[in-house]
Amino acid sequence: MGETTPLLSRENFLMDETFKTKEKKTLFERVLTSCNTKWFKTSWWGILLYVGICCLNYIIGYYGIYRPLGWHTPIHNGIRVFGDLVTVAWFALGIVALPWHQWEQLTWIKTRNWKGVARFLAWWSGTIITFFIYGYMGENPFFQTSLASNLTPGQKAAYAIVFAVIAAIVVYWFAKLCPCGKKIKNICDPELSRKIIFIRLFMLLASLFIISYLLCVGTNGCTYHLHHWWFGFVLIMLSTASLDNWFDYFLQGIFWTFLIESIFNYGLVFGEFFI
């Protein structure tokens, strides 16, 4: 009861015979060649909780924060709200069911202790806290601009800070792939399988950014301005392979704010990356 259940045991998270062979391969070689992974199963209770809380966060954000505070948000009828909730649930189900996303492993669902409760609350509070901060900032005309518009020096500096923070988070994730001291071993040097998944996810998502940019610059009338729902989705996806401590859970909760807020404030067209 007192000890935290390991994020992934060797029995539950094994790679194919490639990992069992004595042949030595670098991490990069494994990223390109390893296949046929076996994964830990996500529980039905974990799926229900994850999807349910994400939908509840939509209700809290829209009905409990944005509308009562009079912040910028459209008035939706019941049909639109139901459709938005289905969209949120669709995202949440797809994310929690990812075979490498061991979200419930360090929550009380598996740990059965207060540390697990704290990690869950860190994840949930990350979304709620960011609703207040992000919504408040959105009411300031200073932040009601597009990267594609004529920005003032102050606005350029603000965007530079935002992207610097995102870059720092990505650097933090990559740093976690490296060995570290025994005192902080629970936040770095994960199983080799998760290292491979994270690098593959990063390569895939980075390629989507590059391809979308090339397509946009080659199309007349296209302004390269990605929706912030897309940034939220990308950061959530990267975080699925990097959950090891309460801070990681808190970060994923923050990223969920950008996706959910985009859905009830702007709507979401899956085939349109650009505003």
C-alpha cells in the first residue's frame, strides 16, 4: 500500500524478440526498426473516469467559468453542447486508450494511496486553473491577435515567451529520456519502450507541422496560422508517453484546456488546420 506501483513492469510492457536478442542497437535504430509491441491493458474504470472528467471539464469551463464571468464565448443551444461533449469524449477516449498511455498507473486506481489521489488532482486542477488564467488573458485586447497579423513589439515578445515555454517543456521531455541520479529516478530514464514511442510521436507530429507549412505556402490565399486546438492536441499526445510524476499530470491537464476551450469557443473542423 505504501509503495507506488511501477509505471510499466516488464511483464506488462515488453517489446518483441528484437529486445530479447543480444544484438546491441542504439535507441535511434530501435526507433526505426522495432515493432510488434505488447502493452499493458487500460481498465474500464480508468477509461470511464478519464472520459467523464474531460466532459465534465467542458461543462465547468463553459457553464461554470466563461459564461458566469461574462468572458468571450458564444451562447450554444443543447444540440451544440451535446455535439461538443461527444467531440470531447471522442478525443478523450482515443487518448486514454492509446496503448502506451499509462495514465491510470500512477493514480489511485492502481496505487491505492494518497500519492495517486494527488497526481489525479494535479491533472484535473491543471485544466481548471488554466481555464481561469487563459480565459482572463483572452479578455485583454493585447492577446486578441493572430500571429499572422501586424503585431506590436510587445505582442511579439509575448508570443516569443509563449513559444519559449513550449520549447522548454519539449526539452524537459527529452531530458527525461536520459539517465539521472537515483534520488530522482522516478522522473527520468523510463522504459526503453516508452522512449521509442515518444521519439516516434515527436517525429510524426513534427512532420505534420512541416508538411502543413509546405502545403500552405504553396497555396494561394493560405495564411499559416494553426488553431490552438491543434497545439493542445499535439502537446497532449506527446505527454501520453511521458507521464511519470505529478508535474507531468499537471502539464497534461493544462494542455486539455486549450483543446476543450477551442471546442466550445470556436468549434472544430478536423480537416482545417488553419484559421
